[in-house]
Amino acid sequence: MSKLKYFIIAGLLRIAGWLSLAGAQRVGRFVGYLVWRLPTKSRQVTDINLSICLPVLSDTERAVMSKRSLAQTGMTMLEVPLMWEWPVEKCLGLIRETEGLDLIDKAMAGDKGLILLAPHLGNWELAGLFFSSRYKMAALYSPPNMPEFEDYMIKVRGRLGSELVRGDRRGLARLASILREGGVAGILPDQSPRGKGNAFAPFFGMEVKTMTLVSKLIQRTGANVLITYAERLPDASGFRIVVRETGPGLGDKDPVAATSAMNHAIEQCVREIPEQYQWEYKRMRHRPPGEINPYNPDRVC
């Protein structure tokens, strides 16, 4: 059954890959509107996250932001097949503007490794493709729920030579090795981590479980760290690659201080284009023991 699912999904991805950027965004916007209009879990989670993270919004403003956010999420979903199925040159041709690339050259001076944080903001698949076209790069990933899909994902994401490493002990050792060699490690820093290797740190004012991997890699390798995202420009005109400094503290030996600094850096980027953040993700589900789960108020963490 899982093989059948794989062939169906792979087929749909290839069909969606025939769309233009404008076509994909139109379809994605419509899907996002349906998700917002109907009583869906994604709409519910988006509204909860916005009420927690952007409390200054009025009810009307929050509803508008929710609608825009889910439309942007729909566009992201439909853009993924383009990033995976289009020729690389065609994907990179969608990048109209860049900002802050000089920060990378400075950070990598003297063969220093670089950790690039890429939160779920804008089109992170395009950001990964862009940087893998320029640098020796490895990216951390979690295996998909469908094992048959893993080889396909590794193939399309690594077609410029970037190395995908699992988030296990062996993969993390490889990531550290690449950083010591002066390479680039791409990490999605805003996922709720499982198991050990985390600390509770504020994210938009709420204490949530946050990965300590970045601070440990900095301590082990001396790598520098920057944060990046690919902003979606209006009217299907393309994307803008943005690179920002993170501020101090990400390599602090105190895990709470380090993760707090990382979350603050993510917040700063999200506030620049809040409608393009993945608000329908349950980022606040893992809180300190005894705290209420905001997505299920009857349940205590």
C-alpha cells in the first residue's frame, strides 16, 4: 500500500511540476483559501499561534493575517514540486534580488565553517537550492514517514552536490566534520525537537522546547552562524534571498541562553514578513511540565 501511495504522490509531484510559478501560486492560493474558509485544523492552529505570537493584532487583523498566511502556505506547498522537478537553472532564475550575501563571505573567511539557519519562512526549498549552488553544503533532514519517498527526496535536494544527513548520531558527526572543513551546514531551527538535545526557551514570549544542536555545533567546531530566508515577491515575480546576522549568544554554554538567542533571531526574521511564516505548525505543543497545551487546553504538558 505504501508503494502505491509513493507512486501516486510522485506522479502528482511530476504533474504539478509542469505548472508555471504563477499557475502554482494561483492553485496554492486557492487551496489556502479553502483551508482558511473551512473548519480545518490548520486554520485552528494558525489562529491560536497568531493570538499567542502577535497579540497586538485585533480580531479583524488576526483574521486577515490568518487568511494571508494560509494562502502563502498553500503557495509554498505548490512551489515544492517546481523546486524538485524543474531544472536547477530554471529554479535559480526565479531569484530576482539578494541581500546580505557579503555576510557569508565574511563569516567564512579563513576557512571557517558556517551554520545557515533557515526557518520555515518563505520558500526554504529555494533557499537551500540557492546556497547549495554556491557552497559545499550539507543539510540536516528527518526521514519522511514514507520510506520509499526518502531516496527521491535525497536525489532532488542533492542534485547540486549538497549532502543530506539524517539527524542521528552519525549524521550529526558528519555535519560537524563538514563545518570543520570550512563547509556550510543548513538547519531548519524552528521545529519542535524530539527526545534529548533540547531546552525550554521563549519563542514570541512562550516557553517552548527548542533544539540545542546549533549551540553544540558552534562549541564543537567554532563555526559562525547566520540566518536566511527566500521571500516570496508579489504577483509571481520571483523571490528575494535574504541573509541576516543572528546577534550574539547562539554558542553560549548555557543551553537556555543559547536557544533563547536563536529563537530571538528567528522572531526578528518572522516579524519582517509574518504572513509568510508557517503558522499552522504546532510549534508550541512541547512546553515545560505542568504548562497547558495551547492546542488542547484540557491537556497538561
